Amino acid sequence: MKDKGSNVINELTKLGLNKYEAKVYVALLENPEITAYEIGKRSGVPQSKIYDTVKELANKCMLILNGSDPVRYVAVPLDEFLNRYKKETEYTIKYLKENINNISNTKHVDYMWHFQGENQCNDKIRYMIKNAKKSIYLDVWAGNYKLLYDDLLKAHDRGVEIVCVVYGNIENEIGKVYYHEMYGMEEDADINGRWLCLVTDYSESLFSIFKDEDSSAVWTQNKSFMLSTECFITHDIFISEIYSKYRNLLDDEFGYNLEKIRKKLPIG
């Protein structure tokens, strides 16, 4: 139960309360109509901080004062506080969305936003897919495609054009899907990680590498970077289409998986 109480206090701090305020509020939920002295004993907040803390909670409409000599304090029910917080937050979000464009008319930004860790990368990728209005171009490994399937399906259902280049095999295709040659690529991915390229609405792009605990991504609206990402995806589409029609001819001329060309290159 002690851990549960600590978790509740930590979650309350995410709603704008400081540690002392969260502890006092929880103590009052558990022990209604107690004095400031009793609050200090039950909450663990220093007595020297109690009066300032209950004053701040009163200003935030999270408690009420009852009686006098001594004054006793009662916490506003948690549901009431959370409903008010939700309404205020929803209003703030709505206001910012409707008015932020009045502050700046800049449509494109040149900075690059870096993400670390698989969760951060996937959150940004899903956000881009969710907010795409016209088109999604995606270069992705089969495992990551499956993780994004529901997000891509929702985008497809709202009329977004989806074009994917997939490394590996998938069962359910959405939009237009091209399959990239895989010879030797699994081994390379085990060493360097599995990449993902994404361009949405020709206005923003992301390049990510997924590798165990060292996943990372770069997002930007920089036109040069976006063009490079588009070229990467387009190149893979070319390779897929050409191989599907001229596989035997290419193998005879350049060796399996373009081996004769690859031997001349230090990369790729």
C-alpha cells in the first residue's frame, strides 16, 4: 500500500502539484476534517510548510476550510478535481490549436528533432501517421510494419494515400506495397539496426534506426533532408519494380543481388 500511495503522489505532481501539496491532499482524502497540525503528522510534510501548502491547495480549489479555533480542512473529492482539471486542460488545448497560427505564419522549420529510445521513436512515427492528411510514404521492415498496421489502416480509411516499401513479408497489405530484395540484409540489420523512413504530406520526414537499446530517430521539415528521404524511398521502389520484371537478366549481368556492383562499393 505504501508503494501505491507513493505512485498516487507522483501522478498528482504531473497535474501541477508540488510534492508537499500532493502529500497533503492525499492525507486529507484519507482523513477528512483534520487540523493543520494533524495534517503534518499524517502527511509527513514539515509543520513549517503546512500553512503555506494548505493555502496553495485552497487557491487551487482542492480543499475547503471548515470551522475555526481550530480550523479543520476537507479535501475536494478526487473526481471533482479531476473533472475540473480535464475540462480546463481540454479548453486550453482547444484554444491553443485554434489560435497558435495567429502567432506565427511559418510553415516550415529547418531544425532537426532527435529522439532516443524505441518508445519515443514509435510515438513520433504514430503521431505523423495519425496527422497525415494526403499521403504517407514509408520504407519499413516487416516487424515495424506490423506494429504500425492499425495506425496505417486508420489513415487509409480516412482517404490518405499510402505507399510502402517493405523489407520482409507481411500478410495484410495497406495501399500500394513494394517488397525489397532481402539477400544479405538480415545480417546487415542485425549489426547496424533496422531502418525506417517516413514522409507525410510532402511536408515532414523522419529517419529512424531500431537497434535493441540504441534506437534513435531524426525528424525535420528541412527540405534538403526531406528530399534525401524521398529519394531513399523512391530508389527502393525502383529496385523493387526493376527486380520483379528483370530478375534473371540482372542476375546474369551483375550477379545475384547485384553482387558485382556491390563489391566495388565500400558501403551498401
